[in-house]
Amino acid sequence: MLNVQPLVQQQRTFFYTGQTKDVSYRMTALRQLRQGIENYHQRILDALRADLNKSEAEAYGSEIRIVMGEIDFALEHLEQWAAPRQVPTAAALPDAVSTIYPEPYGVALIIAPWNYPFQLAFGPLVGAIAAGNCAVLKPSELTPAVSKLTYDLIHELFPEEYIAVVEGEVEASTALLKEKFDYIFFTGSTGVGRIVMRAAAEHLTPVTLELGGKSPSIVHHDADLKIAAQRLVRGKFLNAGQTCVAPDYLLVHKDVRSQLLELIQAEIKDKQGDDVLQNPDFPHIVNTRNFDRLSALMEGEEVLIGGRSVRDQLLIEPTLLGGIDWDSRIMQEEIFGPILPVIEYDDLNPLLDEIVSRPKPLALYLFTQDEQLQEQVLNTVSFGGGCINDTLSHMTSHYLPFGGVGESGMGSYHGQQSFEVFSHLKSVMKRNA
């Protein structure tokens, strides 16, 4: 098995020198990272095309731009975030001063997934660097081109005792998880998240788990249907549906179902062309195993829109399925592909009960103008984050913590929260002698 113990020890030794605690050191590292990404810009685009067939526009918008925004936001605010924070002290201790000192955990392990292999590796890394940690980054073996450029980029920018990349398959992840890290940040499936958490428990290592789940989208009868169609198509079929916060199923009021489906079909045609299977820029499924899993989910179901696929090209066109109920096979697991099951309703309340009875979703999307209904849904359903009259956009804000709840994850990041998640907030009370 791969021996990563010397690397982890090397990073721990470097961390104990105290260099990474210097805010100017962190800011220099962030600037270096930003410049490195600029230098690797075209190679990043090429790698995302090779691994997932992402167009340059999609790859830049959903991967590079988000990471660069995180870097810029951290550089703008880091001095303030890292400064000691004086807080009030209880009246019973009038001679005391209370202060919170943010300090880095030490050596962090970041395990990235394959669906947004650049963004979901480098986004957390920004937080780890900003907070003053050393870090080991494990990219996904399912996106080998991005994994290789990740190694090359980090190796070119930083000494491995500070930031390092470990490539490899499951054995590499297993070897890393046997080591004692000070923090583990994992993005991936709920099943693997359980494995990561069990491994972390051996060392009592704190974790952030960014997982997934079945994220509902609800279109009520009073929704702006054209906007709903546009934003559902964007949110569902970005990266061919291989997005942890993609709408996983559609609940639509029976009075607007037909009109919404017509608008969705028109929107797919407008954005992807008359024949999506001939669109050279539509992303493909990551591998044959996932393609076959998705194909099996469609077997025997009523196809409302789409339904065609090409196995040797790993292509599945945007597909909507009807005749779905809560017991259907496709409603038992996260889809993670360009397939959207549709369930119509008359009364939303029983459907909210169904959502609440299932694992808490990572996201929820509600299209309605009814503010009372908005409040009802927000107060009834626990979910990681979401949007009203939109999809996905909540995860692009530096001011909104992004993360799951329950089986969809624990912990959150983005913006200041990326700094906080990799920091221990040390509380100190000082009294007069």
C-alpha cells in the first residue's frame, strides 16, 4: 500500500515552524495560487473537456470562475477574518477581557469528487490556505486529466511540505484515511462519506462532509412558468445533471403541468439544439458504470421528453419521465444524471410530508409567488440550502454558507465560512492579576 506517512509528518513538521500562521504568508500563497490558475487556464479547460466534455464556457463558469472568486474574496477579507475578535464578558467578571483567536487546525486532507473536479478541489483548498493550514489534496481518479493538472499545478507552486497532491485510486484514499490529519474535508457520495467519517473517528478528527441526496424542485400553479422552465433546465442539465445540487425530481401542480413541460422542451431545444446527441458541447456521463446505472433507472418508465442515449459516447439526452410515484425505483436513489422524474400534485401538503419523511436533501427549489407558501415550505422542510424562483444560484454567493444537513452532509463553506471551517476558534479570557 502507498506509504503517505512521511508526507503527512513532513507537513506537520513544517506547520510547527509557524510560517503558515503569518497572514502575509497565507496571502502570498493565495496570490500564487491565483496566478497559477491563470497560467494553467487553457490546460484546465482542456482537461475538463477531456474528462467530462465540458464546453469552455461551462468549464470556466462552473469551475474556474467560482474558484477565482473565492480567492479574490479571501484576499479582500482575510486580515479581518484572521484578527483576534474581542467579545463581551459577563457582568460578574468586570475586570476580564474575552477574546476569540482563530487558529489553523494544522494538516488538512481534502478529498475531491469527479463531477466538478477543479472547483471542488481548489475551492476548499482556498479555505485551508486562508486559515493557515498545510494541506494534502486527493483528486478523483475518475477524472485523470484534471487529477494530473492538479498535481502539476500544485507541485509547480508550492513545496510539498506545505501543499501536496496525492493521486491514485481507492488504495490512495484508503492510505490517506489511515493517517492522522487535523481536519478532513470530503466531497462525494453519502456512502463514501460514511467511510470517511468512520476513518476520521479513529483519530477523533473533525470532518466536513459535502454529500448529496434527492433535491426536490416544486412548481406551483402561480409560478412564472417561462422562468421556471429556463432555470430548471439550466439547473438540471448543467454538467449533464452530474451536480450535487441539481433538481433531482420535479413536483408540479396539475393545472400547469402540460404548459411547463412544453416550455421545458422548448428551452432544451433552445439551449442544446434540435438534437442534443449531436451537440458537441453537451457533457457526457463520467464513465460506463454510471451510464449503465442511469440507463437502468429509465428502463420501463414513461418518457415525456428525450430518452435517447449513445453508450459508446457516454451520452444521455435531457430526459423527463412521467408515471412516477414515490415507490418508483428512480425515487430511491440520487440520480446524478440528465434525468428528471415528474410527479404532479393537486394538494402540496401530502408531498411535503413525503419529503420530510425522507433523508434531508442538500437543496430545495420552489417556484411560486405565494409568500405564505414560501414560508410554509421553508418552515416545514429541512434542507442544506436552496432557492425560491431559481436553481443553483445560492451556491455561487460568497455570503451564503454552502453545505448539507443530515445525510446530505455536515459543515459548510464558501466565503468567510471557508476560513471558519478550517479554523479552530480559541477562546481566551484575560483577567487582571
